[in-house]
Amino acid sequence: MIQILNNTLSYNYIVLLICISFSLLLGLIIFGLSYFLAVQNPDAEKMSAYECGFEPFEDARNKFDVRFYIVAILFIIFDVEVVYLFPWSVSLYATGFQGFWSMMLFLIILTIGFLYEIVKKALDWQ
């Protein structure tokens, strides 16, 4: 029985190794083909710091406002909440009473965090 289990586990790892090797090889082939077959016409506009068409009007190494990072981090936190809500809503019948109240606890904790952000005025742009 143990020999059969060991053969099954080694077979699973071999299949996993083949899949990883195939994906890496395919990625390298696609990258190589796109690099060698693509038409590359670099000009001054493409090689400039900004590709939007505007001339750079100040140094790119100026201090950056940290509020952009705060809003991005807050967006990620509440986006993860939505990612957890969809599978929970689909499997609510299977999770039962405990699944419902564990998600309510999760939502309460996130609501407290959101209220803390509002009190600390993390989303104000003044």
C-alpha cells in the first residue's frame, strides 16, 4: 500500500514538474519570438521619459505625494474583501450558520477599519 502511495506521489510531482517546465519553455519561446520578429523602430519620442506626448516639465525624481500610495493600499484591502464575498455568497448554503457568522465578523472588522480611515481622514485630499 505504501509503495502504491509513493508511486502516486512521485507521479504527481513528475506531472507537476512537466507542467512547470512546459510553461517556462513556452514563455521563453513566446518572448524570444516576439523579440526577434517584432519591428523595432525606436525614435526620440519613444525613448523619452514620457510616451504620452508631453515634454517632461520637471525632474522625475521629485517628491511624490504619499496619499496616492495610501489610497492604493486602501483600495487593495477593500478589493480583497470583495474577492472573499463572491465565493462566500455562492457557498453560503454549504457553510451554514458558522460560515455566515464568520463572514459577518470579517465584515465588521473591515467596517471598523473603514471607519478608522474616515476618522483619521486618510481619504481627504486637503
